[in-house]
Amino acid sequence: MNFAKRLKNAIQALKGQTVEMDDKELLEWLGISTTNYKAVSEVTYYTCLKLLAETLGKMPLKYYQQTERGRIRADPTTAGILMSVRPNPYMTPTTMWTTVEQNCQHYGNGYIWIRGKFLPARYGGQYQIMDMWPMQSNYVTPIMDDVGIWGGEGKLYYRYSDPRTGKQYLFKDSEVMHFKTWYSLDGFMGESVRSILSHTVDGANASQRYMNQLYKNGLTARMAMQYTGDLSDEKVKKLQKKFADGLSGPQNAGKIVPVPIGLTLTPLNVSLADAQFFELRKYSALQIAGAFGIKPNQINNYEKSSYSNSETQQLAFLVETMSYRIKMYEEEINGKILMPDEIADQKFYKFNERSILRTDSKTQMENLSKAVNNGIYMPNEAREYLDMPAAEGGDVLMVNGNYIPITQVGAQYTKGGEGNADD
């Protein structure tokens, strides 16, 4: 009986209509918004997402300790190794941070599940982090427990619906790192540029579709067909199809099509130049990039850029856009990952933003030489910056012997001072 039922269900499934993986109906059925899918297909929006996500993925995460002598590299912990070597068996740190930032910019919020376990001991125990997993933001719902349903009144929880199995999971606030965009009216949830500038993104997408359709038609405009006499609807459709097949499409570009006597073809479309199409399209692209904090040269707009100010714009991108993102990530990581004893020892995690400010080899060597000669870097620190091994005797600060402390300037001219004429 069970076999016959399974066979019947299989036959019905085979008879059913099949769809492609990117079909609109299938995406909607799976809970994936087709509007979001279209937004990513817009080239400026996609470029901004790519730039922000890859910039964060480029920066390595370091573990430091603040001491009386300044900041030093601290001994790595389990959590530090996970975030800098392998957060889970299937991802590298670059992949994890890139994925989270992409979700954060596209949906307004990004999440990482911190999977751990409690290791009991004779007196208490400790919580050990096992791995970290980014979660798809459109399947995560933050829930504030105002009445203590889950035993914690006034606490924040995160409900995750697994898109593959349909199962739902509830995580405590301490088990989830929550990153958000700057635009948040309640402090809990962020808003994405896509939702705020939906009309601008949709307009840019519409212009892209218009260009695609124009290329598809062989850059042929719509036309009015004027003829003498009276034709039936069927003959009109045949006439339309005949000239449409002969004029539209890239394969017909440049072809000469004979027109019978008494028939006139008149283009109806306004030219792209008359409509200032490209100026408006460029303006929309700059609006979208500006909302993301992306500079014009980073979306290949070099009209008002030169080699010198392009470098300045790169620095401005780090200061004006990424510095906020970096600080927000560091605060969330330190707030969720650090243990009480680490906080007491003034240990912290920090992204190395210098990795995205590397210059050409000549400028790099000049800067390192100045830093070593002026006692800012030790030689071995400069060698480490160049991925070279430490050398013996390189852990000392060196300065020019002619330098003197500012408090002793002029002392050499006083009686008994070095260089006195009476000596």
C-alpha cells in the first residue's frame, strides 16, 4: 500500500511543471524576495556591496593587550584562532567577514552564531567557543522577551529559521554577534540602503533593463507604420511581425529592408542624447554610491579625479566610511567574545586597517626607513611589516646621535656645557 502511494506521488511530481532555479515563482515560494534579487543585479548597487564586503574581508583581526608599556600582541586564544584561522570547517575568516558584511549591507543586519559548550569543573567551569557560523539575515528575527516567556524578562533572543530543513532555533543574545548599519532608529535593528532608497535603486534597475532591451533590439527604436488602404487585424499583425523580424535584433543591425509603395516607417523614440539618459543614469549611480559612502572613483567615475586625488579619496573612504564600520565590528566582537578575565587584563581584538593602505614599494621603503631612523619602529618591526624574519640585534630603537632632548636645547652653550668655548 505504501509503495503504491509513493509511486502515485512520484508520477504526479513528474507530471508537474518544472521551473528553473532562478524562476520568480520558485524564489517567492522559498521565501526569497525577487525585489532583493533585482536590486543586486543593478551594477552600481552590486559594486558598492562588493567593495564594502571585500574591504572588511581584507583586514586581518589581531588580538592585543594594553600594558603599562603600551599595546602588545597577546597570546592567542581559542576564539582568536577561530576568527583569524578557521571559524568553522567550511569557511575562512575572509569568507565569514565578507558574508556577514554583505548580509548587513543588503538587509541592514548581519549575524554570527557563536556555537559553544560549557565545560564543568570542580569549582564552577568555563564556557568554550567551538566554532562560528554566519546566518542568513532574512531568516533571523530578533525577539525582545518583555514578559519572561523564556525565563529572562527584558532579554533579547534571536530566532533562526533554517531554510534547508525548516527547523527553528532560539539563541540567547550572548550567543549571537549582531552587526547593523548606521541607520537604526531603535538601536536594535538596522535599515539597508536598498530599503531606504528603493525608488532610486529601482529607477537605476529600470534604466539598465531599458538599455538591455535596446541592445536586444539592435538599437532599433519603436516605429509608427503608416499605410494606405484598410487592412484586417490579421494582416496588420503579419505586417508588424514582418518588419519587426527584419529590423529588430542585433543580427539585423545595418541591414537594408525594402518598404513597399504606400508604406512609411516613422521612428517614435526620443534619442538617448535628447533625453539626457546617460546624465540621469550617472546621477543615479552617484546617489546610490553616496548613500553607501563610496567615492566616485571607486565606481569607475574619474571625471573629476586624478592620480593624486584618487589616493586621497581612498584615504577618505577609510576615514569616512570604513572607520565607523570597523569600530562597530570591534565593539561587538569584544563585547561578545571576551571573557571577564580578558577584560580585566585589558585584552581586546582589533582589525588591522593598515592592510588596505599599502603603497608602492618605493614609498613603502621610504616610510619604513624614516620610522626606523627616527626611533618609531625597531628594525625587526619594519622587517615584520615586509614579511621578513627578525634579525639579531634588531629589537632596539635607533635615533640620530646629533639629536638632543628639547629640554636641553641651548645647554651646550652654557658654562660647563658640551661645546663651550672655554673648554
